[in-house]
Amino acid sequence: MLRIRRYLKPYMFMLTASIILLFIQANLDLALPDYLSRIVNTGIQQSGVENTVPEAMRQQTLERLTLFLSDEEETAVRDAYTLIQPDTLGTDQYVETYPLLADEPIYILKDLNEDEIDALRTPLAKAFLVVSALEQAMADPEAAAQMGGTGAFDLSQLPPGTDLFALLDRLPAAQRTQLADTINERFATLGETMIQQTAVIQVKAEYEALGMDVAQLQSSYILRIGAIMLGVTLLSATATITVGYLSAKIAAGVGRDLRSDIFRKVESFSSAEFDKFPTASLITRSTNDITQLQMVTMFMVRLVFYAPIMGIGGTIRAIGKGSSMWWTIAVAVLVLIGVITVIVSIALPKFRLVQKLIDRINLVARENLSGMMVIRAFNMQSFEEKRFDKANVDLTDNTLFIARIMAIMMPVMMFILNVLSVVILWVGAHQVAEANMQVGDVMAFLQYAMQIVFSFLMLSMLFIILPRASVSADRIADVLETEPIILDPVKPKSLNGSFTGMVEFRNVSFRYPGADTDILHNISFVAKPGETTAFIGSTGSGKSTVVNLIPRFYDVTEGSILLDEVDVREVTQHDLRDKIGYVPQKGILFSGTIESNLRYADEQASAEDLQTAVTIAQASGFVNSKADGLQTEISQGGTNVSGGQRQRLSIARALVKRAPIYIFDDTFSALDFKTDAALRRALYESTQDSTILIVTQRVSTVKNAEQIIVLDQGRVVGKGTHKELMETCETYQEIALSQLSMEELSS
């Protein structure tokens, strides 16, 4: 994957934006369990009362609370509240909320900041607990007996109906503090959170005494927190949709850039590189492999950042909600990591094999489709079916194995998740029973645990698809990093100007890349403008290899090839091939029309030029017989025309170029003798100023050539005209006599 990481650079802005949005989304998602905890703890259990610092309280309540506060705490509390008297100016705004104000004075909380409120929470909570305990003792003698006392102040010894608070007001502060400490010791085991929650119950009772609508307070709190949760969810959904859009755009852009670069790279390949990368493999790399990378890019953008944030953030928040239950998540995570490690180690070798099997099935399918006529001619359908079935079954078995691994993984993960949920609920229930946690905190802890486990599930999916994508990335990088053997010179020379088209081979030897021996040995000749140079010889003698060296489909191993005294390696490939009209052995046509195929040589060619080329190539007969003429559709590969017609259209396409050099690589083989002769006559008349190089097996095709070069096992064994070679070259004589009679050869 790292070998193609540069393709992410153009999308760094979108990638950065995605990461920021994922961070926001993760934090929003992590906030939801906390809001749920608030609804349960505060909204339901505490009736919407948020803390132990009441918004308002009776004058009597504040006086009782201050009995159990230190001097500093009492000062802070009194400074935090304002005493409002009934029927005074400005009380109307409070009477509706606190109906008791119509009859007696109350204290209203001033506008304090969060820090000031936090400083009052704990002192007021403890004071509320003491006041509550004493009020219960005043109302219930049994409770007073159970509560007891300390020192000179024993609640169990006080007569019924005693006003404890009036009595306490007359006691020294030290004794009040001692009594408060004794009572608070009863609540010490509850922990700070539970003390706050217990004190809130007293605040709720105070609100009821003030005449407040506590039910409305509860509803308002739940609706407010619910609205916040809805807003958080909408923001999270917006972030999710945006990240999905950006990730899809990044993945599609990377795929587009890779396809474009692979196509351009393949266009620059010489025949040597095509020998290294089979066509079927290049097709797979340009399609299936890039699709794999697109998919993994999209998954990585969405998961590789989101999942760790969720996992780490969920762990921190879960421990904050229930520090005593951290071990439940730790055990689940360790088990998940073990399961993922085992699955990845089993599946990884299979993922590495998938792309090779796809290559294989593409190769077999391509060979079957392109060679269908041969297969039918030899009745080899059953053999090819078995061959395809073998490739298909291998791919299917490998894919099924991976699918089974994936199918096993999900139930295992869900089983771990469900077991974790049961354990958390069981442990959490005991924590709630022991007053160490609140119900809402247990519910939040459970949700955080699920988020943590799901983050590992998402990462496990990434671990499953990454190996296959890594293989695909390496296969694509292999193509992109392949440097073509044939390169343009740093300082190219020009072939423009008075270019005549003279071709010269000087002591040329050649061997294919990776071969041990040369297949061409010390080839030398000169092909002049206005003349035809023909190459003839037995199969495998090197005829096609010689002419393929001219447009630099391969580069010579030794010697040099010159065009007008300029080495072909000293000019750009574009300039070189711009001077050559090339017709390969196999006529290749592209999907489109006859006209579009002809214009492949020159887009600016006039209709007259196209018609002239068709006429010279002896193709006008069948072209004009078509209802659409030059607009006749050509199917892929030219399969809707015959081999001879395909060759003639290929020749016509080269002629449209009006090149100074023409190479015909055995392009007359599918033509009958009459058409061959007519085409050669028309060709001679229309290309009198061009250099013609013809590769052929037919002696009749080259009889009138100004120069015939006879090749045998990569060596020149004869050079001259037909008449000269019949006298001096035994190899040529054998070829000629095998095709024509002496009368035909001498005519």
C-alpha cells in the first residue's frame, strides 16, 4: 500500500477534512451514552433536579443548613442567595414559580458561574443530609433512638416534640460540628456521587415545599436533554454523510488516477514489457485490483481513524462512569484481539492467492473467446470446459474459504459482545445494590462497552480486506514502477525538414530480453526511397523481427538503424513513428466505423483522401457495397468483416497517413493472388516517393521488388533482385521453386 501512497496527495485537503469530521463524529457518538445517563439519573431518579444547590429555598431551611456549615461555608452560602420578602417590589416574577413566596420570605440563588456552584455542592449536600436526618429524628422517636448521638448531645435522650434546631442553635459550634460528623459517617460509605444523589432528594422535597411544579421540572429536563441528544444525533449523521461523500470521492479519484496512469504507462511499454505482463493480467490490474483499492481506500478513510477514536475515547469514558468495572472491557478486548489475530493469520494466505486466481480465470476466458473458432474446429469444447472449470473451481473454493472465515467471525464477535453485556449488567447490578454506581451510569457503561467492541469489529473488517488490497496495490505498483526499456533520448534529434525516408541497418544484431543467444546476426542493408525492399525466408528466420526494430518496438542489441543517417535511438518515439505507416501481420480494427478506423492515421484527412486509400487497398468494392459505406459499424476487433477485408482496411489506414516509410509485415497473406497483384500495382503508383518494406512468404509478391533480402536463422544469406537471387542464392531458389514453376519465375 505504501508504494502507491503518493496517489493520496491530491486529496489531502479532503482527507484532512474527513479526519476532522470523524473526530467530531466520534465525540458526538461518545456523548450520547452520557446524555442517556443524565436522563436516567437526573431526569428520572432525581425528577429533573440537577444538583444540591437549590435554585430557591425557604428561609427556615437556609437557617437550619447554616447550623452545620463552617464560618467560611456559611458566608459563601449566604452570599450566594438573596432573601426575597413577600409583597415587595419585583416579587411577581418569582411568585408564579415559587408560590410559597406569597406567604413567607424565601432565598433565591444569585446568578453564579459554574465554579462558584461547584464550591457549594459538597457543603450543602452534607448539610442537607444532616438536616434531613434530624428532621426524621424529630418526627420519629425510633429513628432518633437508632441515630443516637455524641458527647452531651444524645438524640435518643431528648423528649418527644423537642425542637432540635432551636436547641442546636444555642449549642456551641464545636458540638454542632461533632454531631454533623457523626451523622455524616453513616453516609460516608455511599461515596461522593451517592451523597450528592441522596441530598438531591432533599432538594426536591424543598422544591415541593416551595410549591414548585416538580413534575413540570422533570418533564422540562428530560425534553431538554432529549432535544440535545437529537441535535447531537443529527450532527453525527451529518458528519457521517459528509465523510461518506468525501471518502467515496477520494476513493473514486484515486481509482481514476490509477487507471489513467496505468493506461499511460502501458501505452509506453515496449514489446519486452508486454512479455513480462500478460494481457489478461494487465486487464485484471486495471480493473479488479483498482476496484479493491477503491474499496479499501473508502473503508480506511471511514474506519482507520474513526474506530481508534471510538475505542480509546469509549474506554476513557467507560472507566469514568464505572472505574470498578474496567476489567470487563479489558477481558473482552483481549479475547477480540486473539480472535482477530487467529482469523487474519488463517485468511491472509488465501487473500494473497485471490488476485492470481482472477488473473488465471481471465486468461482462460480470454483465450476461449478469442480462439472459439479453433476450439470448435478441433472439437475441444469439453477440454476447454474442464480447463475453465478448473480455474473457476479454484477461485470459487478460495473465495468460499474466505467467506466461511468471515461467516464464522461475525457470530464469534457477537457472542463476545453478548457475553460482555451480560457480565456488565450482572456486575453493574451489584454495584448499584452496593450504592457504588447509579443505574444510568451502568447503562452508559454498557453502551460505551458496545462502542468499544464495535470499534474492534470495524478494525477487524479492515484487517480482513487489507491483505487483499495490499496484494492488489503491489501488483499495480509493479506496473507503475516498471521502467520501459525503450526510452526517448534526453536531447533528441529532429527528423523534420527534407526527410527522404532512407532506412539503413548497420551490423545489427538482436536478442530478446532475457534470451541467451541472438536471433539476428550482423544484419546490414539499405532501403532507399522510391524502392521496395522485401524480406523473405522460412518461418522463424527473423523477418518480422527485422522490421519491428525500425519503429523501436524493440531496440537493437548491437549495431544501429539509421533513418536519413540519424540513429532511431536519437529521436523521440513519436517523431520516429510519425514517419512510418505500419501494417502488422494481424489486421487490427477498433470498434467504431470504417471511417473512424481510417482516421486513426490522420484525424484531419479529407473524405477524398479516405476514399483514395480505400481504392488503393482494393477495399472500395466491399465498402461501397455496404448500405452505410464508410459509416459502416465495425465490431470489437473487426470480427464482423473477413480476414482479407480486415487486412485491406488496415492497409488503407496506413495509406491515409501518407508516410515516407511503409512497413507491411506479411499483410498480403489473406489476399488472393488477383487482389494481391492489383493492390501492389496501385501501391507502387501511389507511393513512388516512399520507402516500402515488405515481409512476405510469397515469391510472387516480391518478384518485382528492387531489393530482396533473404533471411535464414537470423542471417542474411542473399541480397539482390529476383533475377540475381535465382542465380546466386540457393535458399531463395528453394523457396521460389516450392511456390512457382520455372515458367512463372522467368516471366
